[in-house]
Amino acid sequence: MNVIQIKSIYGNVIFEYSKKNNTIKDTVEEAIKRNVELVDADLSNANLRNINLSNADLRYADLSNAELIDADLRNTDLCNVNLSNADLRFADLRFANLIDANLYNTNLRYIDLRNANLCNVDLSNADLSNADLRNANLSNANLINTDLRNVKVK
């Protein structure tokens, strides 16, 4: 059996899961299935490709350098989350709450951010090329050096 723990950014264990050939993705999915709150979770560097985190509460979590390609993050609370240097290509973040999130240098190509709240988000040096930003709230967002080629806004 392979035991994997999800710890908070402060070091305490939030959730633990054991199974044969366990992965961090399996452990996070099991935590979500059991309605475990992942507020303050340290998921930095995690491979979470194709994960379903829709409606999850990930406020203040550290997802820096995480791989979230094709992830389902619809309606997810990502307020104050650290997604710097993460890879979210093709992810679905419709209606997600990203207020005050850090998306510095994040790969957001082909991401769906329709109706997402990106108020006060740091998107500096991020790649938003071909992203769908229709009806997204970008109030006070930092877009310095952000790649906005072919972005849908209407």
C-alpha cells in the first residue's frame, strides 16, 4: 500500500489516503469525494492532469508549479491561491473565484475562464493566448507582460 498525505502550507496533515499504486491525484480525488476541505493545502508541484475539482474549496492553497492540464475547476473557490508557474492549459475554470490569486508566469493557453472572477489577480508574465475570457471580471488584474493573443472577450 502506498500512503500519501495532503498537508497544509503550515505542515499539518489535512488528509491521508492509502491504496496500491496511489498517486497525489488519486489522494486529492478521494479527499474531494469525501468532502474534505482543502483550504491551505500544499499541492505544489503536484501532477493533477485531468482532475475534477469542480466546486472544491481550495482557498489559500499552494498549487505553484502544479500540472493542471485539462483540469475541471468549474465553480471552484481559488481565492488567494498560489498558481504561479502552474500549467493549466485547456483547463475549465468557468465561474471560478480567483480573487487575489497569484497566476504569475502561469500557462493558461486555451483555458476557459468564462464568468470567472479574476479581481486583483496577478497575471503578469502569464500566457493567456487563445483563452476564453468572456464575461470574466478582470478588475484590477495585473496584466503586465501577459500574452493575450487571440483571447476571446466578446
